[in-house]
Amino acid sequence: MKNIFDASNSIEANLIKNILEREGVVAYISGEYLQGGMGELPAMGMVHIMVENEDQQQAEKIIRDWEQGVYSI
């Protein structure tokens, strides 16, 4: 498994995961529930999008397209 995106929060992670899966890439969220364990402190850099090694290039392209506004919510 490869980490292809570090999300700022679980909402962004689920958004990316849904876009990837809509394009046929199975994605997993790692660290989604760690944010709640931090209490009042902002927890950054803990939520990651993971994909299988063979899907890495396709997933990275999809994320680049999303960052450039190709995908709408």
C-alpha cells in the first residue's frame, strides 16, 4: 500500500476517497479516527489516503486533476 495523499481532516479524506472510488480506484483512509483522540488540540498530518501499489499512478493523476478543479463535488 502506498500513501498518496495527506488530508487535512477526515472530511477531505472522505471526499478524495469518494472521487478515487468513483474512478475505479479502491482507496483506504488511515488515521481517520486519531483526530478525535487529540481533544481540543488541532491534529494535523494524521489522516492519509492509501491505495494499492499498482493503483498509485492513476490515483496520483486523479488527485492532481482534483487539485486543479477538474472534479466537482
